[in-house]
Amino acid sequence: LANWHARDPIARLVSAMEAAGCWSPKEHKAVVDAVAGEIERAWTQAMSDPWPGANTLLDYVYAARVKR
């Protein structure tokens, strides 16, 4: 796991952008907070929505048949 953390592409990109002066820890925190908020809103919505009906069980499982 430590090996993966050392090669984490997102952390490496953030470090490179900060070193280049085109990204700041303040901007990074703002993006992380915005994404966390979006995830929380989506989770809350998903947990409050009703379960889908049994008639939707196979929706989006099979592609529509293409006419030739």
C-alpha cells in the first residue's frame, strides 16, 4: 500500500502543479471540498429515493437490437 501511495498519480499531479506554481493548496482544498459536498448530496438523494420497481430489473442490461 505504501508503494501505491508513493506512485499515486493524483498526488503526483498535485505536487507537480504546485511546484510549477499553477496550483495552490487553497485551490486543492476548495476542489476537494466541492467534490465531497457533491458526493454527499448524491448519496443523500440516492438513499432517500424509492427503490426501483421489479419491472425495471433488466433496464440498461442489454443493448437495443440494431436493425441491419
